[in-house]
Amino acid sequence: MVGSDDLRRFLVRLIAIELAIAEEKVLAARSLREDLGMDSIHAANILFALEDELGIEFLEIPRVDTLAGIESAIREWAATRST
Amino acid sequence: LYDDDGVVVLASDAMRRAWVTGIGCVTPIGTGVEAFTESLRKGRPGIGPLTLIDPRPYACRVAAEVRDFVPEDHMPLREARSSPRVVQFAVAAARMARQHAGISRWRDPSRVAILLGSSIGSLTYSGAQLAIFLERGIRKVHPSFPAFGHSGVIASECAIQLGIRGQVLTISSACTSSADAIGWGRDLIAGGIADVVLCGGAEAPLSPIVFASFDRLGMMPSSFNDSPEAACRPFAADREGMVMGEGAAVLILESDDHVRERGGRPLAEVAGHGATCDADSHFTQKQDGEDAMLAIRLALERAGVAAEQIDYVNAHGTATPQNDPFETRVLRAVLGPAHRPFVSSTKSMVGHLLGACSAIEAAATVVAIQGAFVPPTLNLHHPDPECDLDYVPNEARSHSVEVALSTSFGFGSRNAALVLRRGDDGR
């Protein structure tokens, strides 16, 4: 598993590309949906890229709305893998 | 306007004319109109080893691949990473065409249309997704597949990225697709339905399933795997078939008023379009050539041009055993025994782009009109005895081109012809 700083950088870049915005805006946003206009297709693409590039397999599709929320979904997945 | 027999019943001067004012292209012989022109003039082939897919299963291992294309230079990173190659070619060509025309923003986006031809369309992308699904399961199917897995996306993605809000169509009529797109583009202008039409075509067919099918049909050469540049030999006695190519070309068409009011520069006029179908074979044309001749005659008639006025024919010239003598007979019958215009096959340089071939060839024809030169037919040292026209062998010729014809024939026994004419300095 990548370190938490690396993971955050990876996520910020991924979201910025998907939403076609600057990375600073991703870091400043409280809600990806409300502040950055992320829709369900953007969210599906972000989750797909996480699954594809990090080898994650979410059991349930997480509700993606904040950077911290995505990070915690990834941590939960990692915890189930290690037990 | 035409009656049931395709005869003009409303004089052409009562209709608006369609001017080509910009060209954008992504081709195996260069991206952008300058590189494309230079290669046509120098007779530089874009055919090389097949590298985009594993060549080992095929008898033919050559292709006309686009080698200098960087998607990120033409679109946002997200689209550059996720959209199909055919869409990337189309978007890049459309952007370059608009830039070449000197249009920075649309005066009225609802009066701008885009019509792009593609035969294979999104099949390359869909085939790859299907392979992922079969090999790795449902979780690995990309969520964007519904948006990108249909051929309509080729035109709609251009519309989204360039803010085009009129008619947005992908036309799929095999190897006549983009001649039909350009012809219908002309008609949208002529009929007052649009002021600006982006028209042309895009194709990215180099996928295992498409390549395998043409290889199994025996339509592609197998003796030139070690000398790819010699593989495409239109009208030659030792020709073996077509070389599959990829890329896109988009022309900007504008009405008289639109080009005049914004101070644009007409490069040529799309003066006429004719399209017919033999309604016969899934693959080839009927050997009597009647319907093919009719398509050319309709294009001439609609342009108000006599056959003797044609200076240059950009031929379909696929280099298959079937096409070249057939096309020669058709041209001889329509143009008359005494008239000998230049006839060349630019497929010897760019390969056969299937549904985008007529777009690349219309672009090459406009370039020829503008540059006063006739692009050559490469690899023509020993013509087929049944092919007895002036095919401009091996080297371009400097010569003015006032009126040109571009011919296309496609699977489903389709025929199409375009007449392009020099602009008389803005009318």
C-alpha cells in the first residue's frame, strides 16, 4: 500500500484530471459534489481508476464526496485485506 | 434542388455555395495541413510495419499508422486518457480545421453543424472492452463504455469540445462515409440549414478483429512485410491489395455570407456530390459500373461542370485487384476517351482509411488546388495493362488544378463522388 501522502497526491491528481480543474481546488473543496460539480459518472470513473490502478476491489460502492471519505474507504479495504 | 432523376430543377446560382475555408488532419504522413501538404508534394509514404497490434498472426504485417500524434496536445487530459483513438483523431482534426480557417469563436453555434464519416467507428474501442470483459470480468468494464462505445460519439465529442450546437451526426456508409458526410455538409449549407459545417471523417481500425477480417479476405498485401513503403501499389500490375490506415480529416465549409462577413479565405468549393448504390454485393461494385458512373455524373451535374473540365481525379485507387481496372473503366467512360486528366491514388502514401478515406482525399484535393500540384501515385513502375490513364507515377507534378473529382467506392456496393473547384478569390 502506498504511503498516506503519496495516496493523497495520487487522489488529488486523479480527481483534478477527472473534473478538469486545478489540484488546489480539489484540496480546498469540502464537498466534491457541491463545490466542484462532481456527478455520478465522474464518481464512477474515479472509483474505476482506483480499482484499476491500485488493485482495489470495493465490496460496496462507496459514496464519494470528500477526499477524506475516499481515503477512509481505501483504508477500510486495506484493513479487510490484512485481517 | 433536384427532381426524381437527380436533375437540377432550381438553378445552382439560387442556392448558397459551400466554401472550404479550413483543413485539419491527423494522417500517417503528418499531423496538420502543412506537414500533410509537404508529404504529398514530396511523395513521402506513411506506410510502415504494423506495430499497434501484434502482427504475428497475420499474412499482412504493414499498416499506415499515425506516428506523431500526442492526444494531450489537442484535448483535456481526461479525454486524452479515456476516449477512443478514433475520437481523439476527430477532435484534433476538428480543432485544427477551425484554427486553419481562422475562426476563434462561432458567431451562432446553433448554425454550426458537424458531420463526420466513419466505417469501423467505435468498434476498435468496443472490441477492446469486450476482450477486457471476457478476460477480467464485469468489474473491469469501463464506466465510460456507454458513452464511448457507439460511433455517434465521434461527432458528439467534437461538438462538446468545440461548442457546436447544430446538427451533430456520425455517418457510417463504409468507404464512402466521409464523401457522404462532405456531400451532406454541402447540402446543409446550400439549403440554408447551417452557415458552417465541419465535415470529414475519422477512423482507427487497427484492431485485431478488423485487421484479421481484411487479412482473411485476402485484401491486403503479404509480399512486402520487409519493405512496407512499397506495399501499396495502385494501378500497378504487381499490386496485391490495400494497406489499412488510420487518421482523420475535417474540412470547414462555410456559406458565402458567412465567409464574406468574417473576412475568411475560400480555399475551394465543394461544388457537387453524387451518391448511388448498386444494391447488389456486400463487398464489390457491379462490373458494368453503371451506378458508379451515375454517382460521378450526378456530382458533375450538381456542380454544373462538364467532364472535360476535370483537371485532376483523386481516385479511390485502393490497389486491390478488383478496384483499379474497374475504376479505370468507369473514369474512361464518364470522362470520355479523348480527355486525359491526371488521376492519382494518394492511398499509396496514406493507406486506406476506410470510412475516413474520402475525407483525407478531399483534403489532399483541396491542397492540390491550393498548391497547384498533383500528388503522385507511388510504387507505379509497371502499370496493369487494363489501367491506362495518366496516374502521375511516383513523383508529384506542378500543374494548376481548377476542377477536381474525388471518387469513393465502398462495401455494400456504394458509390460516391465529390467535385471540388478552385474558389474564385472569394466568389
